[in-house]
Amino acid sequence: MSQLRKQGLTRRALLSRAVAAGALAVAGPGFIAAPDAAWAVEVAAISEHEMATLLQMTRDIFPHDRVGDRYYAVAVKGYDSEDQKADVAQGIAALDAAAKQAGFDSYLSVGWEADRVAILRMIEDTPFFQTVRGGLVTGLYNQKEVWPIFGYEGESFSQGGYIARGFDDIDWL
């Protein structure tokens, strides 16, 4: 924080500028803040660039406009470990190389979702992509806070099952 103050920029000012810009902000070593400043993720083993790229990648793999970035951050937080560090670094490097092959500086610099998806298709057969995609299925959709967004009420056994709770409601037919 003292380094930011020496440059005449407080953490609060940096976060407010990131909110205005509408992008993830690296607010110091090992810290990424959300555009709405409602959440942040701290990184320890991987770099801020790698975490930001993972977050964008996961949003492009399973895009849901109504699901906030914080849920995606929870889903990929497990990749921020010493065990995953080398695989993540290699995977993000391959993703950035694919972006450069497509004419961009890095995956994060690609502005259009369709362009990012085309880049993801270039690496979709790699173990890194398959690991991230597979991990998202449980990492994202097993979060109870996300269930109401999709209309899922959760398990039904403790409430007597689905039969008495709308299983046979077919008002759409």
C-alpha cells in the first residue's frame, strides 16, 4: 500500500478507477478486484494475470449474464495452489499464444466474446482446457448461492420429495 501512496494513488482511488473502467483491476501484488468492488480475490501461487485470464476464460466457457464474477472466482480459486501453478502457467501461456496467433496481444486483450471463443476452440483439446471446463461443472454449479439464479431449489428429500412440491405442475403444456 505504501508503494501506491508513493505514486500518489491510494488503493481506494485505484479501485474506484477500476469500477469506472468496468474491468478487473490488479490492486497490488496478489490482489484482483471486481468492477463493482463488491468482491476481490487474493492470489498466492499464480500471478494476477493468470487469475484474471482464468476468470475471463471461465466466463467464456460457461457464459451466464446473471451470474456474477465472484462465483466464477470461487470456482477457479482452487487453481491458485503450488500443485497447480506449473499447469496453470503453461495453460495460460498456451492460451495467450493462441491469442497472439489470432492477432491479439493476449487473451485478456481480446474485446469480443466471439473472438475469445474462437481462441478457446484452438485449445479445447488440451488437457488444461478440459481440466478447467470439467472443474467448472462442479466448481460453479455446486455453489448454493447460484442455484436460485437458475431456478433450482436444491435437494428435495429433506422437504418430502418433488412429488408434493411441484413435480407434476405442467402449466407450460
